[in-house]
Amino acid sequence: MSLFKKIYGMIALITLTLGFIVAILFLIAIVMGGNQGELIASFAGEVMNWCIKLAAIAVLFGIIDIYIRKEHSLTMKSEGKKEEEKLYM
């Protein structure tokens, strides 16, 4: 497993965990209501902004890994040509 894939996986897992925590915080904020709920929701919104930035970084590492290993699926070759190349290798 390449270094970029490991970094992608770690950052994606952190982002997913933080997203779950943000969802819980929003539920708590809704239940509490009032000023305290507003403060919790504002904090959760700030955490979500960081989650979005982390997710973008994770995507960057994932894309770099795909192109380094030359496994990107959006190519101009047809499936038949890909199969022929595999047979010759």
C-alpha cells in the first residue's frame, strides 16, 4: 500500500469521525435549544468547516495516489483495448 493511500485513509477516517461528532453536536443543540444550543451549533459549524477542508486534502492525496499508480479509470481507451494490452503483458 502506498504512502499516499495510507495518508488518504487516515485523513478520510478522521474526517468521517469528526462528521459523526458534528452530527451528535447538532442533535444535542436542537434538544437543548436556547443560547446554549446556539453556542453548541455554532461550534459544530466551525468544526464542520475544518472537516470540509480536511476532506479536500484527503481527496487530493487520493487523486495523487490514483495517478501515480496509473489506475485512473477515466481514459480514452476502450475496454477491448485494455483487455488486449493485459493479454500481451
